[in-house]
Amino acid sequence: MATEHLGDSVAKLRRLADLTQEGLAERSAVSVDVIRKLEQRRKHSARLPTLHALAKGLGVELTALLGDPPGVASSGDADPPQLVAVRRAIMPPLFAPPAEPAGVERLSLPLLRAELAEGWTLYHAADFGRLMEVLPGIIADARLLAAVGTADQRAAGQAALGKALQLGGHLAIRLGKTDLALSALERAHATAGQSSDPLLTAMVSNSVAWAYQRQARLDDARALAVHAADGVEREHTGTAEGVRVWGGLLMSAATSYARSDDYETANDMMVAAERAAGRLAKLPPPADSRLVSVFSRSSVRIERVRLAVQHQRPEEALALAKGMRLSRDTPPSWRTWLLLDVARAHTDMGDATGAVRALQSLRRAAPGWMRHHTLAVAIVTDLWNSSPRPPGLRQLAEFLGVAD
């Protein structure tokens, strides 16, 4: 079923609580105008402090209102064949006889790692259709390499298999298939423990924490990220790979704090992470950065902009974003977040023209991600319903299918 509109959730919970719009406004200290616009779908998003206030006024947990980060909404239809193939690759038939190994002579670990890196590139480019086509083969090849050869060769194959299953988990999250995501990540975590990569368990833990955030299990996500970060900090922060994995976990924990309405703790952690990212320039880079957690000064600053926007600090967000020079390895998915949050900050400041400029840059840089982001649709819809409409908005509204 498609994700429920925030306004529909507010209206349903308000009626269950036997409250009028005015009564909810009084109990939550949120203006009745905001509540009315949400319920009439004239306003499509709200910042975290507003959501916390509404949840308190309705007498419900924040999870009742907190929508998932952008993904591809489920239509309720049967899974397409490509997704069925991904499911089968992640979870092979339980009672079928094992397939005879085939094609092992053509496989090599360097080739498989190159395929994996390209798979992650497809993911960060939001090319989910192509990724669904190639991922089953990558997982099958990795599973084969994990089962043949010497002990060291099998451990290297297990590392590749864990990374392939982690990629499957990320793809499933973006497709709105949390059940499949957690199944993939559970298998990735078990595989990581048998692999040659000492950082893989921590990287998979970060992915699981993200899945928990999607389910609004914020305490679980934070505890997992902090525990994994402590382990990496004790043993692995002497390498660029270790710093990147540790930094990614610290950012994940900070995000959970922020979504729990503790902005100050989250911001302190982000500032610490940004300082730590400076160490990367003094360390030899990873052999292939696409197979290691995303972490750099750019990614930390992008996340700080996001948290400031979510906590109704648009001026702070724009100040953090001003003059940013993104590193070359910043994936399109992260560039997308930055431009979306800059657009949201301009909107919150009443600068519709600035918002449209940021969205136009996003359409040029990452049209695939823009189509997948519910936040992009929400911002453009809010601008479309305002007056006057700034130049360039109609093209964006038509591109996203929200024009009259």
C-alpha cells in the first residue's frame, strides 16, 4: 500500500483522540492553520519539532507520524520478476537440492569486486532497475567464490558475499521492502563474521541501524551504531577505511539522536565527525572507495545541513551549505540530499526563487534521484500551491507530475 500522507495520518489520529483541529492546536501548541493545511493536503511536510509537538498533542508515539526517508513506494501489486529474482538470490530456496557449481573457472575475486563496485555505483545513481537486473548474478557469483578454494580464498569470497548482500539490503530499503532488507542484512552480518574483512561487520551494522531508523526504532538504531563505532575506534582508526567506517557510524548515531529531538547532542557528534574527517587527507586512500562507508568532510557537512533543516534552523542550514566544495567521491545520492535540503531551507525562509534554483540544479545533477525523493515532490507541491509561483517552477512541477 502506498505511504499514507502526513495530513491523512494527523486527521485520522485526531478523530480517534476525539479532538477538533482547534483542540489539537491547543494541546500541541501547533497553529490551527498548519494543522488545517496538513489535513487539506495544502502542506505536504513538517519539520521534526512540529511532528514531536503533534505527536504529544495526539497522545501517540512519534512513530505514528514519522514518515520513512524517500524511497520507491509500494503499489500493493505483486513483485515484478526482477525483484522476485533479487529475493531468490538473497534467500535461496530452503528445500531445493544445491545447484551444481558452474562457471567457477571464469570467476575471479578482482572481477567480482569490480562488479560489486559498479553495483554500488548504480545504487548511488538511483538506477534501481538496472541494479535489480545485475544483483542476482553478483550474489550468485559471490556465493560460489565463498564456497570454493583455500580457507583464505573462501574468506575473501565471504567478504564479497557480505558486501553483495549488504547492497541487496540497501536496494530493498529503497524499494520499501523492509522485510527483505533485514533478511539480506542478517545474512550479510553472519557472512561478515566469516570473512577476511575486519570492517565488514561494522559496515553491515550501520546498514541495519539505517533500516531500524526507517522503522522508527531510534533507540535500537542509536545503540547499534554507537556499539559498532566503539569497536572500530578501538582497533581500526589508523587506516582511511577504519576512519570512514567509524565516521559513518558516528553520523548514523547522530541522526538517531536528532530524530529523537536531541539536536544539540546530534550536532556535537557531527562537529566531532567533521574534525575527524580531516584525518583522511593524511592517510592512504582505500583501494576502492565505493566498497567502504561514505564518509568525508563533504558528507558530514551535508548531514549537518540536513539536521539543521529538519529542526527548523534554515538560516543555519544555508550558512553551513554556503561555499561548500564537494569532494569528487561524493555520490549522487548525497549531492541530492544537499540540494533538497537547501531548497527546503530557502522555502522555509520564504525564498521561493532560491528554492527553485536549488531544485533546478538537482534536476540537472540527479534526475533519477529527484523522481524517487518524496521530499522533492513535497517541496514542489508546496511551492505550486503558493502564490506567486516563481519562474521555472512549472517545468519542475511537470517533471514530477504535480502540475495542474
